[in-house]
Amino acid sequence: ANEHLKKVKKTIENLEFDLADGLKLIALIEILSQKHVGRYNKRPNFRAMKLENVAMALRFLEKERIKLVSIDAGAIVDGNLKLILGLIWTLILHYSISMPMYDDNMDEDEWNKQTPKQKLLGWIQNKVPQLPITNFGKDWHDGKALGALVDNCAPGLCPDWPEWDPNENLGNATTAMDLAEEHLDVAQIITPAEITNPYCDEQSVMTYLSQFPNATLKPGWAPPKREPLCDPSKVS
């Protein structure tokens, strides 16, 4: 959430309380949707004003055809953390994972039948044909899949990933994620230690990886020139 909110110089320090007046929630939704939610109370000093702001944000999401389950304005204003986390995950699924059309050749009806998880996994499998990636768990624990993904998004950026030692998983992940952040502007919303941890939940991994389909190489970088493997003049 803060990666998006920094565009309007806002930040969330505590999810349980910081969305209660609706201001940061509305700001986040407007950034994600690129639309205006509507007129709202910019100085919600009373509970009724806070409820009105949050209710407006939730109604906007429903108009966007985002399914909200058991989430109402009162839950957000009163700091129901479980439902707030559910709302944030719903925003991630819709705006970060489901929205991009990963496969231009796919029929729209076929696309709509897939789950967000299937869409993202399919894009990664097409992007990284060198590895049999089938999940958002153990296939990422040795860090090599991250290196492969970075190098396939920007050929030459991480060319030595095939030689990486799987036992050096933390170092592998750190190298790949640092390169992605520096050159592809992929924020490290989870740490290398987390993504290589066998107990890291797949939602966290999906959220991090969902940044790659829209990642573009920053200007000013070019793959390093490599010495030829042999002298062309001596080849017959």
C-alpha cells in the first residue's frame, strides 16, 4: 500500500487505525483505479463522517465489480484488522494481479475464466521457459527462479543465474531482488530472507512477483560486452 501511497506523499504506519477516517483508503483506491471516488469529507472529525468516507470507497469498489465479502464501513472504522487485511488482499488481487493482460494471444473469455493465481503463474511460465515453475512456494526458495525472471525481463541483467548454487539461496535471492529494484523499479515489499523461507505464504510471493509484468528497464543500462569465446579469424 505504501509503495502506491508515496506517489501522493502519504503513508500507512498501522493498518488497524490509519484507514479509519477513509482518507488514505480513498487515496489508495484512486491511485490504483486511476479514477476519482467522488466528493468526500476531507476533515472527518466525527465518526459519522468517517463512516461516510469509508462507505463511499466501498461503494466505488462495488461499481468496479470488485466482490467484497463481509466488509462494511463499520469494520474499517472500528479497526477490524482481519477484515482490513482481507480488503487489502482484495485490492492486490484485482489491481496488481488480475488487471494486466499477460497473454495477448489468449481469448478474453478464456482469460476471464482463470483465477488471478493462474494468470500470474501462466505469465511467469511463458517468461521463464528455462525452469519448470509450477507454484509460488518451493520453486522460489533457492533464488534461481528469481534470477531467471530478472534476466528474462531484461536480458543480460542477471546472466549468470544458471550457475548459481541452490544452497546459496539467500545470496541468490538478494542479488536478483537488488537488481530488480535498482534497474526494473520492482520494490522489495518482502525481503530475500522471507521469499527463501519455506514457511513464507504464497500471497506475499504473488504480491511481490505481480510487479514484474509491468516492470520496465530504467534508461541508461546496457548489457556488458563480453569477450568472444574464440578468435573468429582462426575459425574455418
